[in-house]
Amino acid sequence: MNTKTIADKAVRKETKRKARKAADEKNPLQPRPAGVDRGSLKRKVKVIARGQRKR
């Protein structure tokens, strides 16, 4: 939403909030599909040891 033309800060903030709420109602977040973990539940990537080369 473009609010450059609105000079009053309070009015601009209220307009943005209304637009954000309308966008959320129009396209709500979908639940994650089964088997897709997030954050701390994800498998961790093993870090390779640094130092001498293997060969």
C-alpha cells in the first residue's frame, strides 16, 4: 500500500493497519504440511572438522 501522499503520521498508521488487516483476512496463513518441521525441530547439518586435509 502506498501512503506517501498522507502527511499526518497517525492517519497514515491507521490506514496501513486497516490495509494489513484486510490483506490478512483475504489470504490467511495456511498450516504447514505434515512432515515439515520448523526451526529447532529441523535436522541439523553436521559440521566438517577443520584442520588437515583427508588426502
